[in-house]
Amino acid sequence: MTSHQLEVRHDYKRYAKELQCQDEDTSVT
């Protein structure tokens, strides 16, 4: 796996975590 693929995977993990937080915020209201 190249370093570029690792960066993309890291960005996707962070993006997914942000989406998860947003989903939690919307479900609370």
C-alpha cells in the first residue's frame, strides 16, 4: 500500500467519524 492510499484511508476515517457525530447530533434532537 502506498503512502497516498494511507492518506486517503486516514481522511476517510476522519470523514466517517464526522458523519457519525453529525448523525448522533441529529438523533439527539
